[in-house]
Amino acid sequence: MDSTVNDFWRLVWEQRLEMLLMLTNLEEYSKTKCAQYWPDAGAGARKFGELSVSHIKENRFADYLVRELRLRLEDAGECLAKKKSQR
């Protein structure tokens, strides 16, 4: 699963997705269900190929949480940034 995270972020960038919805936990019943494709809060940006992802903020609710992530592409010395919400 970890080997597909760079491709995942490239897809998010190319398709200009505004929101990501994760329907599973990272682990369920001691079995890995999903690779963690975002950085932890306070960990700084995490690079995935040419893209970097930053954890901006996190809001916890009773049954779910919402993370705001910033996705940046380093392209010819220019930095393009997009905000993503993960619910």
C-alpha cells in the first residue's frame, strides 16, 4: 500500500480534487487497511514524489474527524498550493 501513495497524491493533484473521504481506519482488527497518506499534526510537510503535503489543522467530532491538508507542487521553481479537506 505504501508504494501507491505517490501515485495517489499525483491523482489528487491532476484531477483537482477538493475533498478526500476516508471510509476506513488505518488498522482494523489488527489488520492494516490503509497507508497513512498524510503527515501527523506538527510533523511538518511530507514529500510524496514532486508533491509535498502539510497538515494544517484537525477538528475532532464524536464519530469522525476532519483534517485540512495543503498540497504543494514544486514546478520549475514555482510553488502551486491547494488546500484539501479530509473527512
